[in-house]
Amino acid sequence: MLKIAWSSLYSHPLPEGHRFPMEKYSLLPQQLLYEGTVSEENFFVPEMLDKQWILNTHEESYFLKLKNQNLSKAEIRATGFPLSPQLVEREIQIAGGSVQAALFALEFGIGMNIAGGTHHAFTDRGEGFCLLNDLAITANYLLDNQLAKRILIVDLDVHQGNGTAEIFGGKPEVFTFSMHGEKNYPHRKEKSDLDIGLPDGIQDHQYLDILTRNLDRILNDFEPDFILYQSGVDVLETDKLGRLGLSHAGVHQRDKVVLSSAKSIQVPVMCCMGGGYSVKIKDIIDAHAQVFRLAQDLFF
């Protein structure tokens, strides 16, 4: 059965006019239920992740500043969110959702998180709507519990997974692959194992050709036994922060390339949502929803 992490805490209240579309975390489950892609039994409420797994990735001094609400104004501004105890609780639960979805992936081939993909969180700081790096926390959890030995992180958000790259720099057990807008945020890029910077306005055909060639090569050379997939939909041509030119059909094909590749080599995959900032919330929800449909069609 497809198991999907979701909690009412995911949709966190933000100030009026805030540019992050937090409502997608409540609308997406409703859409999936409405169209019959999933039923209530597909969802699970993540347990709060134990502190030891957070400290396995993030510096204790940083985590304590989060928990004690002691970030500086500059540090809070860098995260993009007003700091509150509820926000920190949300981030911990999202990370727990990704870890637990990964455990379901080991059982069923795939597991998913309605949120997550917080790839801008570094060892010692948060940035870009990311406070704790759920991808890194999940990878380290799998490695330390000997549930995986070689993990591939496929990050197809329009923004480079800079925090993930920093966390796993020099760690050969984790291969970080980020395919992102070359001229987009973050302006100072970190070094992933493979970075592909894309030109503004790139179209479906060229994007998919680059993805397919490089993913095939990574899978053949690195031979992962687990895949973490960040499926951000800010690659859409309608995205106000993205600057790329993908259609909804292109995003669907992108997700199909990743999920079908994992299925064909029988490597478990955990999929989390990443970013999406189209002007119309419908475009965001439609683009996110199709990866859940693909998961059902390909794996169950």
C-alpha cells in the first residue's frame, strides 16, 4: 500500500500576503482523496522525530537555538518564516514523516511525504523556507541503522540543494544530484556530487533528455540501494520564482523517469514534495498530485 506522511501541522499559519503557499499542504491531501487516487488509510500521521536523529545531521548548538527560539533576526530572515515553537514542531514532524515514509518504502517500494524536501537547511543554519534538512536526516537514519549502504538523492527542485550538498560533502555513501536553474537562488551554490545548472526557459524535451542521460549514468555507476527524490514543482513555466519552461506534461514525464527508474532496478524510493510557487494554487496542486498518481500506477 502507498503510505503518505501528512499532519495538520504541515499547514502552518503565516502572515497575510506571505509568498510561501502553505495552504497546499491541506489542499493536496483533499485533492488526492477527492479524485480517488488515495483513501484515508493511505495517510499516516508522523511521530515526532527523536532528537538524536536530528543531531546526527545538524549541530546541537543550532538545534538548541531553534528549540529555545534564540535565532538572531538575520537568521530568522534567512529562513523566510517567522520563528515560533509551532514552526519548529512542524519541521521536526516533517523530518519524521520523511524517515517513516522511507521505512514504508523499504516495505512497499515507495513511500511519500506531503511536505519535505527541505534542501536549503545546512548543518548549522536554515535558509529558504528550510529549517531542518529532512532529506539528510533520512539518509543518515538509513545509513546508521544499516537499512541502506549507498543512497542517491535526486533533487529536481528549481533551486540547488545547497544544504544537502554541504551536509554530504566528502561522504561517499551518499550521492547528491541536483538539477536546477543556473541563475536562480541560491546565488552562491555549494558543490553536489553532480550539479547541472539549467538555462532560463528550458523546455520539456531538452530537460528530459538531460535528466534521463545523467540519471541512467548515476544509477549504473553509483549503484544505489535507496533513492530519496525531491520532486519540487517550481520548474513549471507558470512558477513565479522558477524561470524554467516546463509544462505540466513535462513535470509528469520527469517524475515518471525517476519513479520508473527506481522501480525497474528494484530500489526503494522516498518522494517528498519540495517547492512550488505558481500564481494559481491549482497549478501547484495539479503538479504535485500527479506524482502520487504515478506512484499508485507504477508500484501498486
